[in-house]
Amino acid sequence: MKYAIFGDIHANLEAFEAVLADAAEMGCTDHVCVGDIVGYAADPNRCLAIIREMGCPVVKGNHDEEAILHTSLEGLNPLARHAMEWTREQLNEDECEFLGNLKLVRQVRDFTIVHATLDTPGGWTYVTNKFDAMASFSYQFTQLCFYGHTHTPRIYSKGDSVEPLEEMSVQLEMGRKYFINVGSTGQPRDGDWRSSYAIYDVENQEVTIRRLEYDIQTAQDKIIDAGLPEMLAHRLSLGK
Ligand code: ZN
């Protein structure tokens, strides 16, 4: 049994399709999504449809939440505001209901999934260092938890202390816990434009982060054609 765990798709269909194709090639049997299906890029409906067709476990991301609210977007920066206004216009009632019903934290088999943090899952704060990771570990009751939100893949390991690993793969050890950011499928921000997702190999007790090239040109053209800010297309190439 192998899980493909992805998130922060952000309506980037080309990136999402590349991840799914790679996952199939790698022999993944199950899919799991850590949230932020929509927001930023031009294919929110298609990305949502794929997730729903697969019927995979999903948790809610901050963009999934924001997209179905009718609150003012005054506080957001102009780039995010424009993208969110556009995304809200694209979603129908049924899609909004699906997103609205997503939970913040879920357990799947023997692991947990959350979008941002386990200590304040609906607060949408960011885990950017080992102290943030320690706060989440206090609320982690499974050996393994997968998350997203920072758009930067990272593996935190907790034994006597909490440390980020340098490697992008880990052999799970008894007695240790792991809090693993799967990176972003549709809008990586670690300076590497390639899509990111994780494979959890249950039998071998191994987690590996994979990076893949995808048809970025098409994703960028669609963003421009949709009338979304050009910067949203440009930043995909920069990986930030
Ligand atoms: Zn995100």
C-alpha cells in the first residue's frame, strides 16, 4: 500500500495532473489531499472535480475556506484579493458546499492530515521552524502527520528533540514522530518551480518527497487568459 499525499494544488491543473500521473507510475494505491485545492490559478472547478471523483480524504485549507465566504477581502494584498474574487465567481453552490463541509484535521489509516498546524488548525499560522513544529507535535497522537500551507517541503522528526531533516526522504523509526510538509503541487515557494508531493510506502515504512516538472507554460497561459494578475503566472516560474 502506497499513499500519494499532496496539497496546495491552488487550481493548477497541469501540475496536479503531473502529480497524479507520477503517483500512478510509482505504484501509489491511495490519494490524500492536505487542502488548498483552489485559489491563485485558473482551474478551480476541474481540480475540485478530480478530487471529488477520486473520493480521497481531504482537509480544508485557508483558501478553500476563504473561497466560500462572502466576507470582505479588504485585508488581503491586491494580488491575493484579485485571485480570490475571481475564484469566488467560478465556484457553484455544490462546490462551495463540498469545500464548506471539509474538516480541519482528519485521521487516515494510521496517520493524521492537517493543512496548517495541529495546535491551531483553523488559525492558519505557519510552521517555519522547529519551535513551530514542536507546538504541533504536542497535539500529534499518531506517529505520522502530513501538512502543507507553507508551500515548502520539509520533514520534522521528533525523538528527544525536534529537528528538521536535511534529506527529502525518511525511513520511519519506532519511537519517533514525524511532521511532514508535502510541499505544494501547484505553487511551490522554495525556489524550485517543480511540483512537490509525498509518497508514504506503508509496507517499507518510508516517506519520500518527490519533485516533478509539469507543463508550466499552459498553466501560465491559462492564468493570463482568465484575466488573473500576470504576477501569478510569473511567480510559478520562480518557484515563490
Ligand atoms: Zn496554499
